[in-house]
Amino acid sequence: MKTKILVVDDEADLELLIKQKFRRKIRENVYEFIFAANGQEALQALSQHPDTDIILSDINMPVMDGLTLLTKLQEANPVVKTVMVSAYGDMQNIRTAMNRGAFDFVTKPVDFTDLETTMDKTAQHVQQLRDTLRAIQENNILRMYVDETVLNVMARPEFEHTLMVSETVQASVVFIDICGFTSLSEVLPAADIVGMLNTYFDQMVKEIIAQGGHVDKFMGDAVMAVFRGEYHLDRAVDAALAVRTVVQANEYTLPDGSTYQPQVSIGVNTGEMVSGNIGSASLKRLDYTVIGDTVNVSQRLQSVAQPGQVIITESTYELVKESFQCRPLREVTLKNKTQPVMIYEVVA
């Protein structure tokens, strides 16, 4: 990997000398040098070459000296590291330089073998710093796509030893679908559809998080959320009711002048499920999710729910009837279920 080095010195012959001493590494594309005659020119060069790795700077220069330049570099480019190369190698100048952020100090006349070693050491440090910053950035991006619960699982020691880690848990699952949203794609531009969908999703997520749940996945215009821990069912139902309220408070005027007011259909179920990685270990494409009959039933309940309804099974009703107002609806036959299921609507 090529190291870009900015040399800041007002000595007229230094540029030629450096090009001679490092001609082989320049030719092999190991080093690339750019030059400036003082600190002010160095800042201009740095703005034009933000990928600079190392600055080799003298102290005594016109317009802006090297020690003053050091005070400007943190703001100009916090990653680049400076090695002072100066005949002023007394302890006071060395300490001033180091206190102002210099990475190292080389005295003149320059021992070019020592300078090369110092440059390589500095370049390695800069690369490690860039790798760390990149990892932080990638982690922040990852957090936009992966729920905090999943990241916590990934941080467990056992996650390093098996990609197919899983556990059986007691939890509640909520499926939320925005009713009639697909038909809007026939009358609205795609950009408007995406904007509306992201607005509604953001509102849903806030209510889910407020009740200690996590979003397992987004599926078209639907959301799957999982609640674990103490009172997970109560929190799941609270979240479902809050989502219904906040989403249905929106209004959108369509091109024909009519108003679209979104409604949601919601299914909630609770019980045992398997939580873990689903996918291909060979391909290393995995989805950390929950699976099982409890999850399937939650999705099927959502599919039979009418706009504005929060639907639960009779067994779930028995668990929440003292906390929520519910009303019986009817028996329904859910997909892949041999026996009809009595369903209830959570009213409030």
C-alpha cells in the first residue's frame, strides 16, 4: 500500500535530495511525496490531498513555522501524523512539538536510514488508526441494519465458535401490516411511496422500542417485532395498540384530491420459539431471527385481521384478559392448522 508523505521545509535542495534517496521506493509506488515550503502551503496541500499519511516538517520556516502548523493539523486532518525533522533538536523544542501532537522527532543532519524506519513506523500507526476508524464507521452502519439484540448476541464468546448458534426462548411476536399500501404504488411515484413507508416504519419502531421490543425484520410494508423478558406479552400488546394509534393518525392527500389514512392489521402471539441464526454457514449469509409455530400463528393472525384490528388467540386472551379489554370474534381456520382457532380482538 502506497504511503503519501507531505514534506514541509523551505530548504531549496531538500526536494531533490529526498527524491534521490527514495527513488527506488518512489519508482515502486511505495512512497509518494508532495512538497510545501511552509506551514501555510502545507495546509493548502493537505486540503488537496486528504489521503496524506505522514507529514515531515521542519520547525524554522517563513510565513508559518512547524510548531504553529502542529496546532492547526488536528482540525485540518486528525488522522495524519507528523514527524518533525529539524536541526532544533533541543529538549524544549522536542517537548513543545510532542505536546502539540507530533508523532516523532528526527534531528538534522538527517540519517535517511533512520528516517525511513521512522516513516514506516508512522505509516503503520496511521493505517491502524484508519482501520479502527473504518471499523467504527462500519459498526455504525451495521447498527442501521441490525437490531441491538442481534449485536449483543454476536458479541457473546460462543458466537465466535459456531455460526449456527440458537436457543429456545419464551417470547411474544407481533406482525404489523399497513393495509392497502400496495395499491398506492399505482397512483404515487416510487419516491413518495418509499418516503411514506419509512415515515410509518419510523413511527412503529419508536413504539416498539419504547416497550422494550426489537424489530426482527421489515418485509415489504410489514414489520415483525419480538418481545422478550419480563411481561413480554403485555409489552407486545401495548406496543401493538400504540402503533395502531400513531400510524392511523397520519393523513396523505393523493393526486386525485382524496385522502389516504393508513390503517394497520396486527397479529400478536406468545409462547415458545427458537431464536438463532437461520441461513447458510457455507455462504455466510445468515438471518438472526425467531422461528416456530408461535411465530407462524402470529403472522396468520395478522393475515385474518381487518384494518385497525389487533388479533390474538384464545390462549393469549386468557393471559391478558385482566390487563386489556378484548372481545371475542369467531373461530377461524389458519393456514396449516388442522383445528379452528378462536380469535379475539384487543380493543383497548
